[in-house]
Amino acid sequence: MQLIKRIPRLLRWITSMLLLFVLAMTLLRLVFFFRYNPPGKPFSGSAMLMGLRFDVKFACIMAVSILLLCSVRFLNPFKRYAAKSVWNSIIPVVFFITLLFYAVDYYHYDYIRQRLNASFLNYFNDAAITINMGLQSYPVVAISLLMIAITVIFTFIARWLLLKYQTQQVIDKRKGAGWYILFFLLFALGIFGKIGQFNLRWSDAFTLSDNFKANLALNPFQSFFSSLKFRDTKPDIKKVKQYYPLIADYLGVQKTDSASLNYERDYSFAQNTNQPNVVLVICESFCMFRSSMSGNPLNTTPYFNELCKQGIFYDRCFTPSFPTARGVWATVTGIPDVLGDNNRTASRSPEVVNQQTIINDLKGYQKFYFLGGDPTWANIKGVLLNNIDSLQLYSQENFKAKKVDVWGIDDKNLLLESNQVLAKQQRPFFAVIQTADNHRPYTIPEEDLKVFKKMDYPKDSVLKYGFEDIDQLNAFRYTDYCFQQFMEAAKKEKYFSNTIFVFVGDHGLPGNANAMYPKAWSDLSLTRVHVPLLFYAPQLLQPKKVHNICSQLDIMPSIATLLKTPYRNNSMGQSLFDGRVKHPQSVFTIDHELRTIGMATNGFYYLKNMKTGKVDFVSVLNNDPVLANAVTDSIKNQLGILTDAYYETSKYLLFNNKRK
């Protein structure tokens, strides 16, 4: 007790305010639970504990703010007694705002079953209607009076606490700088929210793998401010309906309905007694033009090139966008991430975290996701665990290998340890392995340099054939070495003969591809989204090289077709192996940095800048300019309309592809 009294009074007062706010937020969370908990669902201690961490985070933000303001002498109630009137006014106002947030959040969830987010602000576009609807639907007056009464009670408690600390005897009259540093660090830890590489984020709530638990854990401040930067990303329903007939035909929608905007397609197959395993490898920065498959004279991927000759290889596969978070999103959901800008990926938006995925249609399959680093990067962990049933997620702390850089363990050990896990399985499995080494800082472990030999080429050759420097080139070569180690190890396991291996780049990279492709590929950054796509299963699939254009979005429908498992497709992807599907001969691209959207075909690339309206229409087969005539003008116009339609529909589906 004496030790506590030695803590400066200011710090004790701030801590008491923090605890008071946390207590209030915990009680409000309990009110939310007892009002909205689904029948039969037990009390969730894990959700309450996660919620407590969010509450502490925001209470600590308040605590640090008070501490910093009190560093100004005339605002410090323990340096200037009259300053208490300032805090006796400010803190009750903050508390009332907190209650207001929770009240709005409570009824927002009651209305649309979503925690408070920035879309709420859209209601004020028709403020009169919103206010009248609220007054007619909810007890606004009664709730307002209750909030005022609670705030009055809180005000008396807060004033009493401040007066109590002001009138306490000071035991230790030293400045106590050490105490201030300690408490500042504790508050900072509370704001960060956890020990690890990334801070506590809204997506951590969705690692609870239960949508209600996740919503129970969320703090309305967290969900509102996390979604605020996505406020401008809402779909334009009028445009979506305008383009519906075009996109419904493009996707082959079986039961068109422009009123409900139905995009679902159902596919069934004759019963398949054999259930092949699937290993989907999402390869970091695995751009096509730098690989041996493109004819690159540096022959950077000789082993993977041989695999491609033994499998079904697509040399015209494109990802919708860049970077990795968007590539993972597109692969898992089948919908291009068209939200926001360079720092606002769909995985970071609380409003679209709930997504349907064909992965869940793989009934009877164990599901794995292997990642060598921290899975909370870009909020990917929440997206995966919230949407993939019974997913077993392996990340850097689950592997024996040591972390080698910011991206976690090296790819070779990631792949080999993943293989060891898969080799032990007794049931069919679907596994995703996400690599990371082909990325700065281009770490190649010392243990591998005994076998993997770095190459050295003249700088002009390195630049000529698409690389920025020799380190980047050797990192790309190391990727090929890792794939070789993985596949040679997998071939020794029983599961290999009945497994379909799928390799795809998460995205390409910009660069000089003029030695391999026409200039438009480099000039318009097609290289940034051009990746290899390989389906490899020597005992299940006949080798074939396919030149027709396809998309990263097509992977999951294609896997479901190969497995002959019934599935429901509400995405923009189409199966590459189903004769019933009229596969589109075009793919969509979006560059969030340059604000361009486009559509590529086997012969042309249409690209439009959404800010300036500038349009490029070029050949992807040669360097000749596209001559304007009736045929090319028609193709250009059709691709222009299709590009806009695809973009608007994709945005709509991101918000309307919820799990059923």
C-alpha cells in the first residue's frame, strides 16, 4: 500500500480514470452479449477477453492524452488546483461521447447486424429521413435521458476521485521521473495491444472463427475508425444494375435476377470416389518475365520450367492487382480487390471481412494454411480464420526453423516443414503455402549457400533481362531452388501420387521485359500482374501448355472442378476445366497507385485512368500500333464498357459476398 502511495498522484488519478472507462465498456459489452447472443450459444470468455484488450487500448489512448496535456503546468490539477474544473468538464464529456458511440453502435447492430462503421455516416446524406426513422423505430428520447443520468453519476464519481487524489498527502516529494517513464511505457503497451510485430487490430477479433464472437469482441471505436478510411469505397448500385445483364452473361449466371442482383452459379458433378489432395503454393513476386518459362536467357527457374512441361501450364495468367495482400484475397475469394488505394486493401476493411469462399465447399477436406511469417500482416489472419472453416493456420511460431528476417522463416524450411505436416495426414487435405523470400531484403540462409551457388552476371545483362540488381536475380533463382527441394521431398511421400499441386504468383513486378515481350508489357506495367500458373499432378493430369488468357481469380473454381466437388460460385472467377463454362477471353486488372483499370485479351490491352480519363489501347502481340478501323474500334469500345462493368460489379460483390 505504501508503494502505491509513492506513485505520483497524477499517475494514480489517470489510472483510476482508465479503469473506470474500461469497467464501463465491459459492462456495455455484457449488455450487447445478453441482447444479441444467438439462442443456445454459450458465454464466450475468449471474446470478452479479446474485447477487454480493445477497451484497454482505447482507454490507454485517453490516458496518454491526459498525461501529455498535464505536462502543461496550468492543465495539471496537481500543480494548479484550479485546473480541476477543466478536467471535471472534459472527462464527463468524453464519457458521454463514449456512451453515445455505444448507443449508436447498439442500434446500428440491431438494424443491420454490423458493428458501427463508417458507412453510418452515409445516412446523413438524407439526415431528415434518418432522424425520423430513428425516432420512430427506437426509444431515442428514453435512451438519451438514460445516457444523461449515467453521465451525471459518472461525473460525481470522477470529481470525487480527483478531489480525493488532490487532497491526499504526498509521501514522496521527488519528481518521480522513473514512475512517469514506466507508466508511459505501460500505456503505450496497452495501445499496441500485444507483444509481437504488429499491433492489436480489428482483424484479431475475427481470429475467434465465429462471426458473433468477433462482433462481441469489437469495440465500436475500433470498428468505426478502422473503416473510416474506406468510406469512399461503397459500390454504386445504379451502375451495378445497369451493367448486370452484361456481367451476368459474361459469368454465365444460370438464374439471372436483376432485382436481387444474383451472381451465383451452382455446379455439380458425378460422385468422385477418389478425393485428391490439393497443395496451392502462392509464390511471392513470381513474375513471368523473369522466369525461364518466358524464354529469359538468364534461365533463372530451370527446375520449375521442367515442372511446367509435365503439368498444365498457363503462360498468360494475370493477377487482378498488386501487392501480396490483394493477391491472397483474389485467390481465396475469387473477387478482385478493387477497394481504396495503395494502403487500403480489402483485407484491412472491417466491412468486407465476411466472405464466401469455394474452399468451404471442399467437404471432408482438412484445410491448412502455411505462412513463414506473422499472419496478422495486412489483417490476413482475420480474413482466413473468419472465412475458412476449421482452418489450421501455421505461422512462424509453429515451425522449428528460426526466423531469418522480417518475413519470418526461409522458404525452403517453410516448404519442407509443411511437407512433413502434410505427410502425416490420413484424410484428404487442401493446403495453401505462401512463400516470402523473393522479396527484399532477399535473404538466402547460410545453410543453403553450401549447395545453392549465387551467380554473377554483368550489370548490363542483369538490367537487360528484367532485374534491378544481382541480389534480386539470385533471390529469384533461390525460389526455384526451394521449389526443387520441396517437390523432391514431396515425391518421397505417399500423398504425392494423389495430390494436385498448384503454383501461382501472388503478383508480378514492374520491370524491363522488352527482351521477352512487346514494349506495351513494360510501358503499361502488364508485367506487374503477369504470373505463371501451373497445375501439376503427373498421375492425374495430362501435360498441356495453354496460351489462352486466364486470371488468378479462376484458381478455386478450377480446383473444385478438378476435384469434381459440387460448389457454389459467387465470385468473378471461372473454372478453366469445365466444358459447361464459357470461359471469358479477357481478364481484369487494376493499379491502385496509378488509378487505372483495364481489360486484357489474347490480342489487346485496354487501359483507362480513372482520374484523367486517358485511354490506352495496345497490342500485346507486337509493337505495331493498333490501327483504327471498324473491327478494332468495336473491340476497344466493348472492352471499355466491360472494364467499367467488371470494376463496379467487383466492388459490389466485395460488400455482398457474405457467407450463408
